[in-house]
Amino acid sequence: MSEQTANVINIDGKEYNQEDLSAQQIRWVQKLQSYAIKQDDLRETSEEISVLQTQYLGRLKSSLEQNNDEGQEEKAG
């Protein structure tokens, strides 16, 4: 990956002066930075979805247990 500090770009531990890069290379660095941001956003969204799935599954199970308990009470009564 790449890290950029001011006009110095660090790629795999090697530093490059942005002024020494071609326009295409600078564009690729910008794309990599954009993809890293998107990847972080997707990771965060995935974590949120996982939590929401767990919560809704818990609610569903609780609701199903209540229905089951009510059904058993009706049969007993």
C-alpha cells in the first residue's frame, strides 16, 4: 500500500517524492488512497450489518419462543 506525507509517498517502506512521479503514477496513488478509504468504509459497514443481523436474529428467536409458549398454553388450556 501507500502512505503519503506532504509531498513524500511511502510505498512498501520506500519513499518517493511526489514531484518525481509522473501524472499517471500520481493518479494511481490517488486511486489507491481512494480505494483504501472505501475499503475502510466497507469494513465498518460490514461490522454494523453483522451487529444488526445478530440483533434481529435475537428478536426473531424471542418472538418465535413467545409464539411457541402461547401455542402451548392454548393446548394446555
